[in-house]
Amino acid sequence: MTHPFPVKVVALQAGVSVATVDRVIKQRGGVHANTVRRVTQALDELARQSTQVGLSGKKFMFDVLMVAPRRFTDAVRAALEAQLPSLQPAVLRSRFHLNETLEVQGIVEQLERIRKNGSHGVLLKAPDLPPVAEAVNRLAAAGIPVVTLVTDLPACARRAYVGMDNRAAGETAAYLLGQWLGATRKKQQVLVTLSSNRFHGEEEREIGFRRALRERHRHVSIVEVSEGHGIDGATGALVRQALAAHPGIAAVYSIGGGNAAIVQAFAGAGRHCQVFIGHDLDADNLALLTSGAIHAVLHHDLGQDMRRACQELLRAQGALPPLAQPAPLSAIQVVTPWNLPPLN
């Protein structure tokens, strides 16, 4: 296994010992398969971030821990790595801990490992549960700042939240859906899909959506499904069950993703979806928008979010001056097939 990086740099990136990296590189065996994967992943990350290595300036290592579908974590990884060179003269590197699903104990264990190995900061997307909040508090007590991404953990010592106003996003979705369903007062149903009811951000979107419908569109009722984790297989199965049980469903507000599977479920049931509103302009949603299968996506600029999150961690480390007032939340962009923004 050849590579251009010092063993100490690889060990830091992987969060393992120099001896372990040496054994993996020289293929001497006796190393757990998961550890081998961490070293291999570290080499990949270093290769992608190689424009940062060797530049002058103070060096910082950030950890990114996310529980989200791969299509979203891939988008976050690309957005973050695109921003790292723009934060010169500081030299930033990132270690990724990305999981499509992970039980709370696994999340806590990963946060504890980061705390023990040391880090200059953590970017975190995780469910809002007491054990996770307590692990964040332990990181903060150890001098490791945490910035929450997309979904917040408000009852803990996190440094900041970076993302959109999720309650306002839900209200925006209700406004669009109400306008596009038309002025009829006939009873209608909308399917609301969440990846999991444990994420604060998704809960906030649903609260905003329900409140706006209750105030302006009382003839529209909600059928909710959750715990598909935004993964196509599980989400599709839940949606097929909901369509079979509720023949009046005429629209979708997809809070948690898995939109390709939702579209397929409607097609398989021979049902027409009058209005489909989703979140995040990932590759799946871009294709669905372009084809007309979904009608609008509520989007926020991930590149801007990643830059702001890194700046918050740098401020916590004293590498940037404090802000006079808190940074605003990310702007909510309503993206249709006719106003697609340029993507990296």
C-alpha cells in the first residue's frame, strides 16, 4: 500500500496509533477489519485534501460525524472539502465518521472516541437524545467545540447551530402546497415523511408545516410516516403501506428524503401526486426535479453552511475574532425546475 503521506499524519487522520498504521500499510495482518477501513479512509481523505497539506499556517483537525443517507453525507463531504482551501492561512483537515443509520450508543461511542483522541472541533448531525447531548457536553468540557448541522441539539453545550430555520421551512412548504393544491375546499390528504422523529430539525419542520396548514388550509389533513431513515428501501415500504391505507393522499411533503422511492411507490400504486415538495438539492432530487417527478425543493447552500461551521470552530479556537452578533441562519431557497442553482 503506497502513499505520499508521513505515517504520523495518517495516524492522526485515522485516529489510531502510528504502529497500527505501519501494520496496515505493510499488510502485516493482526489488525481488525474496521481499523483497516479507517486507515484506508484516512488515506483517501488526505489525498482529497492534499491541497491543504504543506501550506503555511496553523493546522486544525476537525471531525465530521453524521447520521444521514449517503446521498446527503456525500454532498456535505464535497461541500466541506471545497471550502477548506478558502479558509487559508489556516490549514484545515477533516476526518469523517459517516453513518446511514446508527443507534444512540454507537453515536456516543464515536463521540467519546473523538474526545479521547483529541480534535479541534466537531461538526455533528445526530438525533436529539439525552445521551448524545451528554456526550456533546463532555466534548465541550474537554475544550472540543461542537457545531450542529442541519438539525440542532438545543439542550446541550454545542457552540452553534448551522442550517436553515426548520420551522420556517415547514411553513414555506405548507404555503406552497396550499397554493398549488388550489382553492377547492374539498377534504384532501398530504403524506408527510420523516427519516426519524428523533431529529430536532425534522420535528421543527413538521411543527411549522402543521401549524401553517391549520391556520390557512384546514381542509388539508396529514398522514405521517417515519423511521425510514431516508433510505429508499425502508421509506418506499412505508409509503406503499400509507397509500394502501389512505386513498385520499394527493400530495407529499418529504421532510426526511428517500424521494425516488416515494415517487416509485406512487407509480406502483397507479396514483397521481398533485404536489411533491422535498428538501436538499442532492443528485436524486436534481434528477427528480428535472424530470418533473417532484415540483419544488427547499434548499440551503451547503458550501456556505460548511464555511460558516468551520469559521465557528475557528472562533472557538481563537483563530478568528468573535462576531458582534450571531450569524444569521441559512436562507431558504425554493428551487423548481426553472431556477436550478449552479452546483459544484
